[in-house]
Amino acid sequence: MKKVFEIIRFEYLTQVKRKGFWIGVFSIPLLIVLSTGISILSLVLTSDQKPVAYIDRNGVLEERLIPSEGGPFNDRIEFVAYEDVDQAREDLLNEKIQGYFVIDENYQKNREVEYFTPDLSYDKVVSDFRRYMRFNLLRDIPENTKTRIWDGSSVTIRSLQTMEDLNLDQWWNIALPFAVAVILFILIQMGGSYILQAMVTEKETRMMEILVTAVTPLELLIGKAVGNLAVAITMLLVWGLFGGVLLVLLPAFALIQIDINWGIQILTLILFLETLFMYAGFMLTAGLLATDAREAGQLTWGFGLLMSLPFVFITGVIFNPNNALSVFLSLFPFTSFFVMPVRMSFGSVPTWQVLLSILILCGMMVFSGWLASRALKSGLLNFSRKLKYRDLFKKGNAS
């Protein structure tokens, strides 16, 4: 075990000691922060701070109330009452107001409201004025009833067979599988590139033949896989630290109440780790079979294609979590890491399917490790000959 840790340490320090590594690590979050800051600044600078007028011909806003809601990125628009349409039109032409609403005199029957603006385009003012109207129409209703109408209903979907609950307001349980899928994709792309680079370099210099005289092939594979994946995880931890600081600094997130379904999150973590090591085994195999980094990339392009499948079919999985395609994708080892948690977030999944998904992925993880071990042994025995995937299944190659 000590030899494995030495290999992990060597692979990890070889990458993280490079200046280019840390430049790449910090450049991405800094670019994201910079681009986000520029976007927010442009919104602030281009936002129209002028008030919006309205002409109430029906009298529904005669005793108006102003909502107390607001947020750091949702400043309330000032609505000003006008008596005369001509005056509102003149102020609009003189750019004293953004626009003006005209509430029809028969509003209680036809609910017609017109909005006049210089440009015919979608305007956030319309949705704000709709909320403003709804708030005032509820002013004579008791406070408890008003709150229920304003906030709406909290709908919980319950399975008749399993009595499991699905609350669509629990967005966190739905968002985490998406976040894990993106993180896994980044980890595999970055960690895989490090693994391929390390394996191809040592194969070209024939350093691998020297290493296997001191350690077993299994120890070498585990050390290289874990060491190079740890490099990618380090990058993600730094990015996560940046993201955590941003969440703390943004006051809007302080009001979010998170109700976590720990069953889904634990399953997501298990599938994440299994998938990560499964892909690491396949990346090691590609690096051992390839003669250079370019060829290694060609051998692994199919894995990237398989990882994109969940994103292609995600809409169907969300709206039909228990149809045949969704069940297949949740059991297929290259897509189950994402599809199974999403299915559990949007529907009721039998326990046997969850366990089968974990077992299948575990089997593929073991298989990928076995394949990498075969590739290492076959490569040492056939150094002068280029190997293909089918050669790994021939009996004589790794004996």
C-alpha cells in the first residue's frame, strides 16, 4: 500500500507543481467572475430608472397599496397615477417616463389594460405592473386569504403504490444531479487528459517497464488513476471555494430554504464515484493502447459521446420518468449516474432498479480495471506491436 501512495503522491505533485496548472485553475473562475460582473454592470447602467405612468379609468387603483417585496436584482419600478392620457403621452415623448398603462373603464368585466411604449418589444414593466395590479385587487381580502392567493398552493405529488412524495418546490433535489453531471464531465475530461498524458509519456520512454519491476501492475494502475484524478478534484475544489464565497456574498441566497432529500443525494454520490473510477479505467486502457496522445484522444472520443446522451434525452426522462427509455438509461452504466437521480426526483423508482443500477455500474468499474490491467500486461509483452481493444480478450496476450 505504501508504494501505491508513493505513486499517487508523485503523479499529483508532478501536475500541481507546474505554474501552468495554477494559471489554468484560477483563470477560469476569474473569467467567470469578470464576465458576470460586466453583465451585471451593463444591466445596471442600461436599466431605465424613470417611473411608469398609469391612467385608471375604472378606479381599481383608487386606494393603491405598494408591495413591499424586492431583491438585490429586482428593484421596484415606481408607478405614478396620471389623470390625463394626453399628459402621459407628452411625458413619454419627452422621455420623462418609460411608458404608460391605460386601465379600461370596464376592467372588472373585460380585464383589458393597454401599455404604450416607444419600442414594441417585451418589457419587464408589464409583468411588474401585473403583479402590482394583483396585489391591489386583493387589498380588501383578509390577510390570511390574501397570502394564500398571492403565494399559491404548494402541490405535493404522492405515489399511490409507494406513498413517496414529490414536491416540485424542492428544486435542490433536482438541481444536484445536473450539477453532478457537469462536475463529472469536467473531471473526466481533465483527469482523463492527465491520465492519458502520463501513460503515453511513460510508454514512449519505456519508463513503465522499469516501474513494474518495483510495483505490481495493479498498484501502478491504482496509483496513476487516483493521483491524476486528484489533480482534477483539486481544480474543482478551488472552483467550489470561489463559488461558495460568491454564494455567501450574494444576499439573495440567504433567503433560500433548502429541503434536501438525502436518499437521492447519497445515491448520486455513490453513482458519481463508481462512474468516475469506471471512466478512469477506460482512460488508462486507452493510454496504454495508444502510441501517442493524439491516438489516445481518438480512442476515447466515444466515451465523451456516451456521456452526452443523458443531456439529449433529459426532457423525456423528466416528463416520462418510468417509460422504457428512461428505465434503460437509468440502468445503462454510462448514463445511470445522471438519469437515475433525475428519475427519483421526478417520479417513483422501484428499489430493485436502484440496486440494479448500482450493481451494474460496480461491475463495469471492475471490468474497466481488469481491462486496464490486461492492457498493461499485454503492452509490456508486445511493446513492438500496436495493440487493439480486441487483442486484450485473447488468452495469450496477458498470460
